[in-house]
Amino acid sequence: MFDSHIYIERRRKLKDKFNTGMLFFAGNNESPLNYVGNTYKFRQDSNFLYYFGIDIPGLAVLIDIDSDTTILFGNDFTINDIVWMGPQPSVSELAQASGIDRSENYDNLYNVIPEAIKRKRNIHFLPQYRSEHFLLVGNLLGIKPERVNDYVSIDFIKAVIEQRSIKAEEEIEEIDKAVDIAYRMHTAAMKMIKPGLTERKIAGMIEGIAISLGAGISFQPIVSINGQTLHNPHYDNEILPDSILVNDSGAETELHYASDITRTIPASGKFTNKQKEIYEIILNAQMKCIESVKPGVTNKTLHLLAAKTIVEGLTNIGLMNGDPDEAVAEGAHALFFPHGLGHMLGLDVHDMEGLGEDYVGYDKSNSRSDQFGLNYLRFAKSLKPGYIFTIEPGIYFIPPLIDQWKAENKFFDFIDYDKIEQYRDFGGIRIEDNILVTEDGYKVLGSKPIPKTVYEVEALASK
């Protein structure tokens, strides 16, 4: 937890966006895994963490704009709880640690909010994503649970996104720590890889590092020799001598700030010529995008730069033809690069995505495309100092997509489908780093670079 003055100041800035009403925050609860006493690992709601910093289940907060009062609702632990869990802070102590005005019993929510509704006061709340919160908010506000998110406060959403998008110094330091944990995860994977291991061995090892150095993984790692499947969740494959392993993984710090790094590693310790060619195209695209980061540039511009650089590289090795600008404009590149360049990063690995991807990544000046590939771009806005986001281009050979486009006669002027057959079993490669936008440019986060040139990756993987 940061010092209380940080949370007090964050809440002050939020309250300044509203003239009247109440702001409601529901903290997360523990969730049963397979029976009540065996729960999933607890993870507090990120908005709750941002404004209050309290990493304990069973809490809620009301900020009353009119009386300028913040109330923490919760129940103190019973002696039975303490027998199993040890001494726990009281709700009033938690309120004091966060600089919250006062605390009340959790059940008082069911008096305070209905009374406010009777007085026709506006209750602002954010989109919900947990079943118990649909029920909670529905009961408190008299809304059918399945319709709760129809009544969210757009003003509240926009105020939170505007504030959380600009990372303060203490947040940048935390994300730096998260990237440093990822450095350990990724370099260990490079040293460990060899033919005969399973993906699971490496996935388990990197998760262990994340747990030992922070709060664990920031998302379920993608550790796969089938890199053409963008979010492959399985770890069952044996790593073969000619395999390339996509390791897309990150860590959370103890305060739950995230990193998200991707590296692609040759199982044998050395890329084949074909693998090296594709890898160098991706690395070139990523470096061009990173070097173009500065305030005022849109992330959509960076995405299109990556796409054009990929097309130019694929044209040089005979997989594409024609004018690169035309190919990108028409979307022909998306056969190989079918996802967005990156996303915001912070307390969430896809930062604030639960508030609505279009609110986070788009605005009046940047609307979402309906073109395949480009429509998956999560973040298109103009960059501002304090933004932290990822840059992650990739090239993939996805047989079902290749077959579909070929059958539909798509982009024959730009794509050499006969040559692609030589890459049908290639898989995929991507490279990702976490970038801070500074006043005059950028900083790649982490205290030291995570190896990513062909020479650097092979040097570790060959060990």
C-alpha cells in the first residue's frame, strides 16, 4: 500500500469531476474454486486498489460528493476467522491507513443507498464483471441483475480512465519492478529451453519466479510452440528440436502493477535461416515503432507503421507483392498480423479494459475500424506523457485462415499463396516490450533490457 496521502489525492481529483451524487465502489470477494473452503487466489478490483489501496476481500466504499465524505463498509473479522488466519486489521484501521473518513458495518449499505435513492440522489457506479456484484448492485439499486451494466455512469467511467491513464511516479516505479521480474522469467526460460521438455515445465518455472518475487503472474502465460494460435492456453506439447517457443508472460508486483513481455526462443539454441528471417522482420517493426513514440503520435499510426514494415519485410522474402502502403490500406497484411499492436498497461495487464475497451483506447478523434486485424487494435489514441503501453508486433502462419483467404481469392495481388505453403507449419513469432511515454519521447521500462536480438536470444538459449 502506498502512503495514505496518495489515495487521498487520487480521490480528491476524482471528486472534483462531480458536482453532486455518490460514487460507489464494490471491492472483490473471495470466489470458491470447487467448494466454499477452497478459493481461487484473491485479486482485488483494480479501481478499488487505485483509489483505496486496501487488498482485502469483503469491502465496499461510498464517496458522497455533497458532504465530501468517504465511507468504508466492511465487517471486522470474528475470533473464528482469527483462529484460522491470525490477527487481522479492523475495518476502522483499514480506513485510517487509506485516509478514509470513517467506516461502517457492511450491512449499512442496504440502508444508506436505498435512502439515497428515495431522496432521488444519483448513484454513480462502474461496469461490473463478477456475478456477485451484479446481484449486489441490483439489490442495492433495485435493478434486475442482468441489466445492471445498462445503468453504469459514463461520466464515472470517463473520469476514472482519464485519471488512471496518466501514471504517477510511484506507479512507474512499480511497473519497472514488474518488468524486472519479467526479466528474470524470460531469461530463465531462454536458459532452460531444450528439446524434450514440455511447455508445462517452462510455464511452471516462470510462474514460480513471479510468485517468489512479487504477487504472481499478471495473466495466464502463453508458453507455446504453436505460436500461430494467438492466446494459446495449453502447455501439453513436447518441445521439438526445430520448435520456436512463444513466451508471452508478465508479473504483478506486491501492489499489483503489471508487466507484459513477449519473447520468442529457438528450442535448439539457434534459429533456422527461415526463422531468423521472420524474426528480424518483427524485431525491425517493433524497433521502428518504439523509436517513433512521442507525445501526439497516435498508437494507430504506430500500428500501421508496424504493418507496413512487416509487409516490406515479407515482400523482400517473396511472401507478399505490390505496394506496401496499398497492401496495408486494404488489409492484406492481416493474414500475417491479425491483431492490434498493443494495449495500455498498469494495474490491469490490459489496463482499465473492464471499463470498456472503446472508452480506454478510442475517442472522438480516433474511431474503431471494421477492417479485419485493425479492428482488434485495443488502443488507438494520441500518446500523452505518463501513458504506459505495450508494443507487440507479430507474424503468424495460421493454416485455416490461409485456406479461407485463398478459397475466397482474397488479395491475390499482394499475397503469394504458393510461397506461403513453404511456411504452413512455421507457427508464429512476436516480440513485446512495455513503453512509457515521456515529455519528449519514450522509455523502455525495466532496469535492464530483456534480450531480444537474434544474437542475444541465441546466446542464452544455446546455454
